[in-house]
Amino acid sequence: MRRWLPALIALGLAGCAAKSAVETVPPPRAYAHGIGGATFLIGGTFPPGRLPDGNSLILYGPGGALLIDSGRHAEHLTLIRQGFSGIGMTPVAIINTHWHLDHVSGNPALKAAFPDIKVYGTSAIDGALTGFLAKSAEASRKALAEGAIPAAAVPAVEGDLATIARGAELRPDVVVDESRDTAIAGRPLSLRVARNAVTERDLWIYDAAERRAIVGDLVTVPVPFLDTACPEGWLKALDEVAASGAEQVVPGHGPIMPIADFAIWRRAFVDFIACARGTGALEGCSAGWLTGAAKWIADDTPRARAMADYYGELIRSGKLDGYCRA
Ligand SMILES: [Zn+2]
């Protein structure tokens, strides 16, 4: 397993390797359950040994339906499509919170099925296609050629390679590099751009009518996914979410949080970053995270600890500092 760990790390999936090398079948889940305000959640999953899908949301308004994030696996895309047909609506737009493959991989298939779809996102994917994603594709191809990827994980790795090969199709039709209020599908939404946070530019959405912040991977469980992050920019973005007036936060991975829970998660994140930037033992930082975010980790503790150890080291080593200069 050690030999193919670099490929998984390059794909942003170090934590997968920490627990299991087997791509397992995800548990069944309900599709597109309503969360109020003409909004449906298609919950992402991250079972041990499987690459994650981020949460997706379907919102609808007078002008049709819009999707926030399109997942990675075909199964997740099926749930999204069932969600659209369930409400009897055609999607007119996709908003991508960021370019990680567990949030954008459904874009090409949806655009093929619904040619009028407009994709909203930041331009950060341009740098990712020539940088992080190109490098991770190279590492994956090498690992595949060497037979270093377990057979069960090969389809998922090949799926990501196919998505990266169609990278140009992941780029937004409407580039949103500055925060602005707009209406999409007739829904008034505030698009907020965070610089140098989870990626070089992340988009999060404030739905003022519902007092709901849809924040992508600015909030994730069982750990913050820091692979392409600037920790300090991320802290700043969380300050902005906290100041938005939101009463509810929809994370990129994990359950919806009332604002009090978001405050607990944010405190644990602030402490984890401060600890990893400090000089004490990194195991103590991981232990602090496991305690602070305990309510979202439960029986996933061994994997969360392994991932926290990995990300703590990534911060401590200075390897993420380049993402703060982008
Ligand atoms: Zn994600």
C-alpha cells in the first residue's frame, strides 16, 4: 500500500490509503431530500477505501433548477439526475464551489444531457489543470503502469484520469472571480469568492432568503481536506461565513450544521491550524482535532486520526505555504 500512497496523496486522498486499499460499494442513501426553501440535498459519501463524493444541492426557482457541485462517481450523478426528474425540472446552471474532482466530475455528462446548462465557477481550475491535476494524473499513470494500484481501486483512478483528460470541459462558462450578488434560475443568490482558502479561489453561496451558507469544502468532515489549501486564507474565509448572517451551514462533506455546530467545527479548525503551526507534538494536534470535532467523527476515529496526522505534517513542513502565495 505504501508504494501507491503518493498517487493517492496526489489525488487528495491520503486518508483513503490510511484505512483501506479496497474500493468498496457505498451504502444506499436517499436521493435529494428536501431541506426547505426549494432546496434538496444529495448527500456525498466517503466510506473507507473509496474516493469521496462531495455534497450536491439542487435549488429551484422561477427560471428552472440549478445544481451546486456535481460529485465524482456515476452513482452520485444518477442521484442528481433522479433529483431533477423528481422535481420535474431541467437544470439551467451548475455552480462549482471549487475544482476538486469530487465536486466537478459530473459536469461533462450533465452538459451533454442539458446543452443549455451554464457552469459558474472561479478561474482557479485553469491553474489546477496545468498544475496539481496534471501532476496527479502523471503520478496515477505511473502507479497504474507499475501495477501499484490495487485492482479494486483501478476503476476509480482511471475515472479520475478520464475526467482530467476532459479537463477543458470542467471550466466555467461564467467566471466568478469576485464576490457578487446575482440571480440564477430566478433565485437571488450571493456568490462569495474566498482567495487562497481550500484552493486558490473558492466559491461559496449565501442564500439570504434561507439564511443558509453553502460553503463547499470550507467545512468538511471527518477532517478538513487541506491538500491544496492555504490554512490562513481558509481561516479568513471561515470568518466571512461566520459574519454572513447564516443560521445554517451546508458543508462540502458531512451533515448540515446549525450555526452553533459550525462555531464548534470552526473552533476545532482554528485550534488545529494554530497547533500545527506551533512547535508541540503533531500527535497532540490530531488529538485536539478528534476531541474538538468529535461529534462528526464518532466511529471513524482511526481514519480521522491518520488523516489529521497527515495534514498536520503537511502544514508543519511548509508544503502548503506555496498555496498562500498564489
Ligand atoms: Zn470535497
